[in-house]
Amino acid sequence: MFSFADFVTALGWFGAVAGAAAYLLVSRGRWSASSARYQTANLLGAGLMGGVAAFNHVWPSAAANLIWVVIGGQALWMIAGKKRADREEAQRAEAEAAIASLPAAPPMALAVDRSYDVFMEERDPTLRMGTAELAALTERGVAAAA
């Protein structure tokens, strides 16, 4: 029957094939060395081969594969961060383009503000008076608009 040691060895062979296939695809230009696929295959291969090495107490190989796993993990972390930053930049650019495409404030807003001022001046003539005129009214006891 299939023992646990055989299972671990099979995983190691799977890891070796994954790592070799990834290297072959990068060498032939089919994958980029900075792609998530390549780094994932590298990490998987090193992890599985490192697990077999540790299981068989081959510590130099286990340590080398552990270092390989750390490097692959760090590369995947950087790839994910770059994708996240690119996505955020695209969203920011899209939002800025949407804002830039909005029409300017209509000139009606200024007309409304002016008509309100005219209305208030007609309602209370003291709003048009200068400081000296208002002071003269106050001295005579005439109340100015609040």
C-alpha cells in the first residue's frame, strides 16, 4: 500500500516538476519572472521540496528551500501590492476624469445671488448706506436693519 513516506515523496516530486516547469516557461519567454504565476509555482515547488527534505532530515536542502519560499512569498506580496496600487491609481484617474467632465457651475447661481441682494436693498434702504450715514441715523435714535 501507499505509505505516508511515499505520499511525502510524491509531493516532493510534484514540487520539483512545478519548479522546473516554471523555470522552463520563464526561460522560453512564456511567463515573466515578475508574474504571480511564476512566483506561485516557485513557492509551491520550493515548499514541497523543502517539506520532503525536512521529513527526511536533509537540513541543508530544507533550509535552502525555506529561503526560497520566503523569497517567493515576498515577491508575491510585492506583486499584490503593485496590483492594488495600480487599481487604486486607475480608480483615482477615473474619478478625476469624471469630475473634469462635469459642467461648470451655471451662471444662474450668480444671478440668483444678485437678485437676492437687490431684493434685500429694496426692502431696507439702510443696507445701501455707508458707515457715516448709519452712524448719523443711530445718533438720532433711528433703528437700522438687523
